[in-house]
Amino acid sequence: MIFADLSLGIEHVTFVTSTVALHA
């Protein structure tokens, strides 16, 4: 459960980072 949440959090952060980089 904790590992699943952690991986989801990492994926979310990666997605947000890439989106911000695209709009930067």
C-alpha cells in the first residue's frame, strides 16, 4: 500500500514536472 502510494506520487510529480517544463 505504502509503496503503491509512493510510486503514484512519483508518477504524479514526474507528470507535473514535465508539464511545467513544456509550458516553461
